[in-house]
Amino acid sequence: MNITKENIDELNAILKVQVSSDDYSEKVNELLKDYKKKASIKGFRPGKVPFGIIKKMYGPSVKLDEINKIVSEGINKYINEEKIDILGDPLPLADENESIDFENDDRFTFSFELGLAPEFQITLTKKVKMTCYEIKIDRKLRQGFIDNYARKFGDYSNVEEVAPEDIIKARIEQIDDSGSLAEDGLSAENSSLSVSVIKDEEIRKSFIGRKKGESVDFDIRKAYPNNYEIAAILQMKKEETTKVGGTFRAVISEISRFTPAACNQELFDKVYGEGAVKSEDEFISKLDEEIASQLSTESNYKALTDAKKLAVEKSSFNLPQDFLKRWLLKVNKELSEEEIDKDFEKFLEDLKWQLIRNRIARDNEIKIGEEDLLDEARNYTRQQFQQYGLYYAADEQVDKYAKEMLRREEDQKKIADKILEEKVIEKIKEMVKVETVKVTADEFNKLFTS
């Protein structure tokens, strides 16, 4: 096999792979002999089929598979040995490769397009400014967290009179124009109605102040225009509600009212575990730790996006765009050219960032060790536990799940990419001039809409 590279320009090249029978014939014959041993063809005993018949029946496909295999292996070996930094994958040149006669020829030349990674310099210096944001914990933010926990651990209780936010259980019956039950009309027992989501204001007001045992007549379509809501009320399939309309009567059997949990020891125990917090001051302190951790995650995400944007803006280089479009179309066969074009600029920006990230990591010898991976897996595991209210899971339990995660190749790669990105961002902060600005949560959120 002979492989040569011809540069078209700085970003594109053609790879020519020459293959002769010396490269594949021995392996093809071995495979065909193996076929001969196993072949079951009518008129011949197993293993006694003449080799000529085997060769005629299976030779072309075995030859093609073996040539494709050695070409692929040869290209990968050549790119690695020559240290060619490519983007995407080599693309066969269809016009040149289509004329190949695999069945009759024994020497072949295959041509492939290469998209080459550009040479560029990292131009981030202390003359470049970057703003990092520190979100302040204020009374409004803290109260928002307290209110969330109060709602999360709140409860429903039965009351006697309907208020605007209550949930009603009722028997629902269709009535006619005279106010009598409609003959063969629709009905449902123990239906739940949320007063607050009734769309018509007059109908909503008609429920307020009613008591158990009382009834309300209402236009079901005005109250609940959505077929999903009507289906739930009448306990039927959504597809069956398209023609449902008219007046219905709700005979109230139960009124439920949600009451948020009080800020007391019972709430502290539910949030952080029994006895972990023993006073309101300790609760606020724990809450501030939780808020600070969440705010740090949000601040770090903003720093990440800003650093990526800054690095791309300050590192000017081109990419083989035509090649990349063709490659994207080949590897995403379900997408059209128009769909590729729609997101192509975002793709180019992400690719530039990956190249910059890898260059900074290489130039600064940034490494990812096993302990880095395990620490990040532990952090992720703890976050998952906390989503289910397990704020103080034992270290042994966290380690167990973290190690299981790292055994999955895909999860390990995601974690490694996250660590590498974070380390590169910290390096970028060292390279540029960073200004830290303290902002409120509202001011921080506006940064994403401006």
C-alpha cells in the first residue's frame, strides 16, 4: 500500500491510497478457505464445495470488505504517524472512486478529502478584560428559597368555603336549557376542578364562596377551552372531547386548600434531616450555604460562556467550511442541506472553541487525573441526591455511585470534558485581566436577556 498527501491549500488536502493484490490477496484467500469449510450448498457435502465455486460466489464481496478494511486502517495509521491534525473524517471523492471495478481489477487508487485543522496563536493577554459576576445573597433571594421549601413541604386540608386558589371535587353533570339534567348527557363522579385555572372570570367568581353540597352551573368551554382539561374533568379521552360543549353543573363534594409549611423545626427537619438544624438562625445559615453553591454554579456558567466567546473573538483563524458542510451532511443523513446551513455558524463557533480549548490545554500541559474524575463524579452524584431531598448522603454511598458512573465510558468522557473545560477557563482567567462585579440575582438574570 502506498499513501500520499497533496495539499490543496492550508485547510484542505487530498489523500491518495494505492492498493495492490499483494496487500489483500493472502487474507482474501484465507477467508474464502474458511468459507469453504463452513459452506452448505445443495449438491455438495459440507466442506467439499469446490474452491472455484466458493470464490465465484463469495470472492467479490470478501475482496471488497478486505480492501475497505485495509484502506481504513492504512489511512488511520498514516494520519497518526504523520501527525496530521484533521477535522471530521476523511471523505471519499465520489467522482474518482465510482469508476473502480472491484471484481476485475487487482490494483486500485482511492482518493479522499481531508479537512485540516488551522495553525493559530492564542492572543489572550492582560490587555484583554473579562468580567466575572458574584451574585449577592439578599433578603428577596433568601425568601424565595424559603417560600419554595414552604410550598414543597406544604399540605392540603379540607375547608368549608371555596377560595380563589382552592381545588374542588365535584359531581359533574350536563344540563339542558331548562336547567334539568340532559337526557343521555355526559357526567363524571369525583372530578377535580382547579378554580384558579378557570379561564372565564365570571365563571371563576361564581365558584368563590360556595360551600360543600352547593352547585354551580357553568359553560364548560368558556371555563376550560383546552381539550386536555375537559378530558380530565369528564374522565374521558381527549379525542372524545372535540365536540363537547354546553352547560354543566358541578355539585361540590369537597374543597381542598393548600397551605405552605410554616418556618419551624418541622420544616427544618424535612429540608435538612432530623436534628441537623436546631434554630431559625441555623436554618438561614444552611440555606445561605445552599444558595451560595447554586449561585456559584450560575456564575461559573456565565464565566464559561463569556470566556468561550472572548477566546473565539480574540483568536482569528479560518476553517475548511465547504469540507465541513459536506462532512456534516454525510454523518447526519437525516438532516437536509438547509438544516445544516441554519445551524452552521453555531457549529463553527463551537468547533473553534474546541480547537482553542485543546490548544490551551496542550500549551499549558493541563492534565486530568483519576482523582479529578472521581471528585467531579462525587459532586455530580451529590447534586443528583439533593434533587431527591438526600442532602446528607453518606460518603460511602456517594463513592459507590460515583465509581459506577466512571465505569460507563460515555459518562466518563462527559465528566472529563467538563473538567478540561473548567481547567481551561481558569487558565484563561489567569491570562486576561479579570474584574469581579457584585450583582443582585435580578441584575444577573438581566445579563442573559440584554
